[in-house]
Amino acid sequence: MTAGDNVFGRLLGRAGSVPLEAPATPAFGLWMQLDQQGRVLDISSALRAQLAVRFGDTPSPSLRDLLCASSALSAEGNPVDWQRHSLDLDFQGPAGQVLHTRGWIERDREGWTLRLLDVGDLLAGRQLAEHREQNHQLASQMSEELQVCSLARLPEVFNEQLRSLSQRWHIPCVALALLDEEDQGWRIYSQYSAHDAPALWQTGQRLGTRLDSANGNAPVSVSGSQGRHDNPRLHSVFGDADGFLVPYRDAQGIVAWLLCGFFKGQSQTSERDWLHLTAALAAPLLGRLREQRNQQQLERVEALQGLLGTGWWELLPATQEIQLAPQLLHSLGQEDGAARQPLNLWLELIHPADRQELNSRLHDLQALGKPLLTSVRLQRTDAEQNPLWYRVQGLALGTGDNRRWIGFMLDISDIKNQQLQAAAAHARLDNLIASSPAVIYVQRYVNGALHPAFFSDSLTPLMGWTLAECTHDNLAALIHPDDRDLYFERTRQLLREGSVRSRYRVRDKQGSYHWLLDEAKLLRDDLGLPIEAVGLWLDVTEATLAAEHVKQSEERYRILVEDSPAMICRYRPDLTLTFGNTPLANYLECLPAQLPGLNLGQWLSDEQRQAFVQRIQRLTPEFPVSTAEISLQLPGREHAWWVWSDRGVFDEQGILLEVQAVGRDNTEVRRSQQQLTQSAKMATLGEMATGLAHEINQPLNVMRMAVVNVLKRLSNGDAQIDYLTEKLQRIDAQVQRAARVVDHMRVFGRRSEIEQQPFDPAQAIEGSLSLLSEGLRGKGVEVSVTPPAFAVQVNGYVDQLEQVLINLMVNARDALLSKRDKHPDFQPWIALHCEHDSRHVRILVEDNGGGIDPRLLERIFEPFFTTKPIGVGTGLGLSVSYGIVENMGGRLSVVNGEHGARFCVELPII
Ligand code: ADP
């Protein structure tokens, strides 16, 4: 062994100290001159320098004084006792070191000569060999333990090895750092520190690249405070502590370091031994870790294959077989199938449409080494289901005899079916866009302008143009000249604000313009600079034209309404006007603009307003229209009659929102009707003159008789008070009777009231009889009346109904008298009869005059229709009567009864 062989001798020794087992100078032989008492008289000069005791300081020291305590025993007694013995003597060196010697003693002239040989080397060599042997044993034991333990216990077992290492070499802190594959830095795999030592490292601690600075093939020592300047990075790993670190190197370079901290003791262990020890720890550990990684990798791959529905396969050309991963068999639904199966059998699983192609590609893979990539369907027994798609990929590995052909199969049914569906949806969408009146476009931003870059296929069917024809410059020319400014502004706004919506006309290939609604959005890059605009053209020509038409027709209707001679207005259900045209405004003596807000009801009497509101309330979405004649009290005017037609406007719930009304002034018609009625009334009166004379004559006759009788009695002087009283009372009664007739005539002759009033129809019957009955009886016509057994009310004019009844009775009288002219025995009668139901009251006037010629029945209500001689009949009686009854909401009708005509006046009961 040489000094250079032991790094620790060199590196670990304190300054000035010499390693224990290393002799500083080779000593070949040495002798000492001893006296009889064993005192040293002389030493050969070479040896003298190596001894602690210096001659000159102490004359003739005893041999024992020069020896170490341990070997002092061998020098007990005197030299004479030591003869013929082999002497092992350890001398004390000046710096504390020991000089091992072996020798014998011989007598010479004056005393004794001690002849010694330095056996330090021999002893050290033997110790070292023993030590190395132990080291090797320990190393192989550690190695074996690491190799045989289960992977789960590997960290624990490794830590035990570190502990025994620490204990054997008295190293307070030991750790193994491995190169971390992830971040290419060093990391403490495991560490052990003696219980009384501070832990320098933690398991799992990252050391980064600090250990790289210790790169080398030999152990590297780190010295504490004094060696700090050596390698500061390394030093930081050890803190302030002394220590050393041993590399383990494999094909990849250094992959592990054994770190030993607080290592103060000295060691016989050589560098080579340390390298060997470290390798014994690191190599099996790394192997086991690799094994663990491989196993995890395998587990991951297997799990992945299972999850993905994939698995590897390998062609075995020698046997024309294919080997399949268990997961693949499972995924193919072949759990019971063999892992190795004939290639043909496997190909049978593939859909016939894809089988041949796959086979040929497998062939290419084997023959030409051409990588395989294809998608195939599986042959499925159930044709209803979606096909199962697999991606088959394969490649050739290795060369020559080591050539292998492997690959995998992946279930891509989901993706494939989605792809097919997406393609179908895409095609449908393309179709839809192509056939829709919408064009999707993209305009690219180039130097502040937008250049058309894409149009959807719908452009050509819609406009006739292609993308090539719609370049940036052409497009502007296609815009309608009136809309060009609008288009340029649209582009500016789009670039400014990022989105725009506008509408302009674009010329198609045939030369006609389309109204296009343009909605565009600007896309910008990360820096906010415009890239392109994406937009949509919607052909809104029809809608635009329709809107134009609506506008035009609205305008026409507005003019129509404004210029219409009829009154047109709209009002809310509470009769507040929202609109009225000029004619209405004229009637109401204001401007059309002043009409909204006015209430129609203010020109109606209470009854009229009530009736009006009731009528409006009866409007429904099914029957939204109602027409009536209303009478109004207009400002500064007489009464006005308007024929008024209302149409209700309803919301979805059927609630009346407003009413649109059209009115026509009927006042003139109404007036002439009134005049007609009045004249007809006067005519009736005239006609009744004879009857009336009779009516008045009758009481006059009675009175004359009474007066004659009274006068006769007075001339006889037989005028009793009682008698006179009785006669005067009779006269008074007759005067009253005559007065009543005259009164009634006056009432009858008056103009009708302006507004209809409720009244009992019995009043009219009574009135007409008071004027006619006496006259009729005078003519021999029997009048029978069935008075109404009830009281009802109808709306209208009592005098006008009376006139109707008079007309009917006068007509009956005429028919009866003309019949009696022909048949003198004829007994004429007129019967008046009343009946009613819940809604109507009917007054029937019947005679036994023989009726009306059926051919004339249709015509008798016509004005001026008469069968009477000129000057007698006016032909107005029935037509006026008809108008009166109709005006009261009723109906006048006639049938030929058993004996003659039977007229019926039917009136609604209120
Ligand atoms: P006028 O009595 O002036 O002729 P009207 O309009 O009252 O006019 O009657 C029209 C016609 O109807 C009469 O001319 C007559 O022919 C017929 N007529 C009306 N009432 C009767 C009746 N009760 N019986 C038969 N004919 C009648």
C-alpha cells in the first residue's frame, strides 16, 4: 500500500498530522545498543529521527520509555531475559504515531544489540485486507437484500442499509441522492442520521444541480469551515459539516451519489472500496426502481388499453398468426378467444368492405416495412346497430432476425360516428345556407379596407355572383348609387365600433336590386388590430317592399279617412276619442287635432248615452260590429241624427280595447221622415173628420135632448130641482166627453217628441179607439177589443203607435165598407187583440173584409201603393206605419186570416 492509494490519508488528515498506519519513511532495518539494564545507549541514525525521545535531552533512556504503553510489557525485565524471543515492539513516534517493529536481541561486546525490522506495512496490509473483506461481505449482503425485497418494502430496506453503513463507519449522516428524471436535478432518495446527529438531509429533498459540480470518478471530500472556498455549491449541500460524497456511474454517467456528513473519524476504507460500496447500494436500487417504473408503466398501459378500448397486436409471420393483447380481445368481444390466433381468423372479424384493404396493408407492412394506418369496421351480426370502427396502426421494429411487426387497434366508433354525423349535419347546414336567402361572408382587413375573402354557397343562387366577381372594388360598384354612402359608413362604423347593422341595395347579375340586411362583426387579434369581418347578408327585399306597400296603403287610407265625407273616429270603451277626422270635427265645431281626449258622451242625452254604452258592451270578437241611429245634441244646433256603425277591436283575451266608428249624418232624412209622419198624421186626422164629427155630434145630441127636455119642463112649470140637477150633470158629462175628444185630437196632431220614451202600448190602443170607435159604430162596424191583461213598456212614441193603429183600423173600415156596398147584408167587424211573450208584445188588428189579394201582399208596404181610387188613397198609410214600427225596433207584418186581413204590430219589450 502506498500513501497515494489512500485518499483519506491525504485529504482527511489534519495539518501536520500523519495517518496512523502510514510510516513516514520506509525503515528497512534498525539496531539499538542497550546496556545490561536495558537502557538505550545508541540508535542507528535512521531510526533515531522517528522516535519521540530525543537523545541529548535525556541521556540513556530506558527502552520501555521509548515504547508505546501497549507493547511495554514485551520489554519487562532485562535484555538477558529477552534472548531467543521474537520481539514485537511498538515505538512512540514524536507526533504520536507508532512505529511497529519486530526483531531479536543479541549479546555483543559491551552489552546487547537489539536488531529490529519495521513491520508497519505488513500489519497495515493485513488489517486492510481484513477490512476490505468485511466491506465486500457487507456490500454483497446489502446488494442482495435490496435485490430480493419486495418493491413495496424497497424504501424501508434501503434505509436499513444506510443505517448499517452509518453505524459501521460511524458516519452520523448518510444519504443517497439520485438523479431525478423529471427535472434532471438531484434528489435525496433516502437518508439516515444517527439519533445524536442533526439531520443534514430530508428524504425527497431536492438538491438541484448542486451535486453536478462534484463531477468525477472518485469520492470527493468536503471540508467544513476551512475548505469553504473549494466548492461553495457542494459545500452548501453539507452546510458547515465535513463530509464526503461518492459517485455511482453507469452507462448514462453519474446517476447516484452517496453522501456522508459529519464524518470526522478516520477510515481504512479505500476509494475503491467506497466506490464499490456505493455501487453495491445504488446499482440494485436503481435496478429495482427501474423495475418498479416498468411495472407501473405496464400497469398504466394496460389500464389505458382497457379504458380506450384499445390494445396491441403483434404479427407472428412464422406461424401466420397474430397475437392480441388481452384488453384488445376483450374490446373485440373475444374474451374466450385465444391470445394467439391465425391471421385469417382475425381478419374474419373485419367487415368485408375493409378486410381486403387491411390484409393488403398488413402485407405491405411485412414485405416493405411500410407503416400501417387505416380505419376499419367490424363485422357485426346485428345490422341494426351503428358500425364499430377501429383504427389499426402498425409498424416494423428492428432489423434482420430481430424484426418484429407490432401495432395497436383503437375503438374510434364514437369519433367516427360523430364525424359522420357532423359531416351529415355540416352537409345539411351547407344545403340550408345555400338554399336560404342568407349569405355568410368574410372580409379580410387589408390596409384599412375590407376585402371580400369568402361567401357561402348561397351567394350564387341569391345574387348570381361568385366570390371572384365580388372583389373589393367591384362590390362598391354593385351597391345601389343611392345607398353607397350608407355602405361606406357601414364599413367605417364596423372598423370603429366592432359591429354594424345596416340595410342597402345590391345589384344581382340580372341587374335587379335586392335589399340586403347586413349584420357584421369585426374580429381582432391579441393586439386589438382588425383581422377580418364576419357577416351575414339577409335578403329582405320582400319584407322591405311589403313594408313600403303597407306604408303607401296606410298613407292612402289616411287620405281616405281624412277626405271622407263620412265621420270616422276611434274611441276607447269609455267613449274618449283617440282620433277623429275633419267631418266629425266640423260637426263638433273644433279642429281634428282637438278631438282626441273629448268624450263622445257629452253630446248624448243620459238615455242615449246609456243605450250607446250598452250597445258597445254587447260587442264581442265574434260579433264585433253594431249599427244604430243615435241622436245627439250638437253645439248650437237642433238635434242631429247619425247613423253610426261601430267595430270593436279586441285583445287576445277578448277584452275590448277600442272602437272604430263610421258615422253618417241622417238628420235630413230623419226630418223628412218626421214631416212625412206628421203629414200622414194630419191626413189621417182629415180622413177621420167624418168620424170625428160623429164623435163630437154624439155628446151634442145628448146635450140638446137634455136641454129640450129641461126647457119643456120649465115651460110646464114642472121643473123639480132633482130633475134639473140630473139633466145638468148629464150635460156636464157630455161636455167633458167632447172636450176629451178635442183634447186628444190636439195632442195627436202635435209633433212627436224628439227622443223615444218608454210607454205602455195600451195607451195607444185607448187613444186610437177614443178617436175612432164612435165613428165606426156609427157606420155599423162592430169593434171588439180584447184589452191587454198586463202592463208592459215599449220604447218609442205613443202618438206614432196610435197613428199606426188608426191607419190599420181606417184601412180595415175602408175594406169592410166597400164589401158591404156589394153585400148589403154583410156584418162588418174589427177585432183588436193583444198578446205578448217574454221579449215582445204583439197588437193584432183583424177584420172580416176578405183580405188582400195574395199577389199584392208583397207590395202594400211600398210608399204610394194603393188600390183605392185617385183622390181617396194616398198609398202612404202602411209605408209610414212600417217605418214607425221599424224605428221603434219592431216589425209590422200582415197575413190573410180566415175572414180577412190580419195585421200584426210587434214591438220589443224593455
Ligand atoms: P191607402 O189606404 O191610402 O190606399 P195604404 O198604404 O194604407 O194606402 O194601403 C195600401 C193598400 O193596402 C190599400 O189600398 C188596400 O188595397 C190594401 N189594404 C190595406 N189594408 C187592407 C185591409 N184591411 N183589407 C184589404 N186591403 C187592405
